[in-house]
Amino acid sequence: MTEQTPQQTPVEELSYEQARAELLEIVATLERGELPLEESMTLWERGEALADHCASWLDAAQQRITDRVEARAPGEQTTAGAAADAGGSEEASTPDDSDED
């Protein structure tokens, strides 16, 4: 049964992408409705574990972003915000531009 090989990998060892791909396969298989009840239940349980694993990955990613944002010094801007402010204010306040006209 080579079809079972991906499902034999412990869920906690899968990357987000691997878990999501397997979850999508399980959903498609269950939606076809061609499996016996016991196999469907086994796949459903695996799908639940995969969904929880994906949610954990996403929660951890969100926490990393939150931690980085909170770690910045007060008043510090993001790179995009600082670049936009620098570009706009330099053009408006450069004395050389007004002298050349």
C-alpha cells in the first residue's frame, strides 16, 4: 500500500506546506465518498491532526511577526514606511531644487 506512505509520516514532522497538501488530498478523497466508513474515519482523524498542525504553524508565524513588531523601538517605522517618508520629504524640502529653477 504505497498510498499510505505519506500518511505514515508523523504529523508533527511535516512542514506547513506538506501538511496542507496532504490535508487537501484527504478532503478530496473524503468528498468523493468512495471509501468504506472505517477508512473514511481514519482519514478524517488524520485530517483533523493535519488541520491542527497547520493552525499551529500559522499561530507561530503570527506570534513571530507580533514579537518583531513589538520589539521595534517606539517611533521606529517599517522599511516601506520610512522609505516613503524619506522620499517624499526630501523632494519637498531640498533647498537645491528651488535654487536651480
